[in-house]
Amino acid sequence: MGITAKLDDYGKPAWIAVMVLAFIIFWPIGLAILAYLIWSGRLGCRAQGGMHNMFKARGRWHAPCGGNRNRETSGNSAFDEYRADTLRRLEEEESEFHAFLDRLRQAKDKAEFDQFMADRRGRPQNSSGEAQA
């Protein structure tokens, strides 16, 4: 039984402990173990194909371990309809929130610009017509 099989028996905590110890001892070894864990899928969800699913395009939001919004039906049509309505409502609220943040940033920028212009107008002018600092 190899060391990888033994660590696989203990699960993710064992791999993480080995990686942390390797970083403490000599950081390049820790980095190599981290790369091995990521590309072998040992830190991903095996039920969903490991880290491969993280790199698939799934819209604006996705999670590699669960949280996939494009699942098949659960078998309960009432729940599936509720879930679809809730996700649609959350996406609408998200877009409204982003629009609100944009308006807030624009208002802040306008206020800062108006303050700058008011300060600039209030400075005394020198003989050449330029504002003095």
C-alpha cells in the first residue's frame, strides 16, 4: 500500500496536514503537493468529477462541490418549481442590487466632482488667470 493510498484512506484532512507540514519544512515541496492535490482531484468532489467541473463555464456563479444550479429534477415537481422561482427571484434581486450600486457610485462621483469644482471656484486667482495653490 502506497503513501497516497494510505492518505486517501484518511481523507482530505490527512492530505491537508501533509501539505501544511510540507510548507513548514520546505515551501516548494508544499507547493508541489498542493499542485498534485488540485490536479489529481483529491481536494475536489469525486462525485462530480473533481476539479474538472470547476473550470467548466456555468454562467456567472458556480460551485465545484454542489451548488450546481443546472441540476436535473429532484423528482418532486412542486419543489423543482419552487426552486426555479426562488433562483429567478434571487437573480432579479442581484441585478437590481448591482444597478443600485452603480447608481450609488455615480452619485458619489458626482458629489466628489461638484465638491472639487466648488473648491476650485473658491480659490483666489493670480494675475495670469490661474488659480493659486
